[in-house]
Amino acid sequence: MSCSKVICPGSAPNPSHAMTFNKRDIDKNWQLLAEGERQGLYECFNIFYEDLYKLGLSLYKDPELVKESIHDLFLELWKIRQRLITVNNIQQYVITIFKRVLYKAKKGQGYATFEIDGLEGGEDQLLATE
């Protein structure tokens, strides 16, 4: 896996990445996520998406599986948001959980719908691995 702005701060800029995120951005939005703020969830998704997508494709050459697994990862993070405040290495934590979610999805654990408290409208019925 090659380094990116999020995983390896100080690496060469990636022109396809719309914004450069630093540790302060990550920490701030992670804190908001841990406090139950949806904006923190959305921003963390935006910060990590590209790197997780590249990592997922390097492990499994299935773009749809990777995209679904990234969404499932953030659903999982939302569900356990109260425990996220104690995470010390945010990037490594996200990567570790993503690999677990991706592996379970690849192994055919199946999908089920469930509701996520605090999300409104059409967002409250989402797909996720059990």
C-alpha cells in the first residue's frame, strides 16, 4: 500500500484528492463523531474514503465489495461511537476495522438492514454486515 495524505502525513500531494487533511482535521472530526455529531461522521467518511478505497482494491479486486465495505465500516463506527473517544491511533483503528469488515463481506456473511439512531430520512435504513 502506498502512503497517502491521510495515512502518511507529509507525502506528495495527490491531485485526485480534492482536499488535504491533516491530523487536526482528523482529530476534530473524530471527536465530533464520538460525540454523536453526524457532521463528524460525514467528514470522517470524506477524509478516509479515498485511502480505504485504494486499500480495499489492493486486497480484493471488487470495486462494489470495497464501496459497500466502506459504507459498512462507517455504519459500524456510528454504532460504536461512544467508544471511539478512547482511540489513540485513529488511522490505524479505521484501517483495522475496515479490513475486518471487508474480510467478513468477502466471506459472504450476508447483509441485513437495520436502523441507526440519530440518522434522519432515507438514511435510517441502511445495509450493513451483521
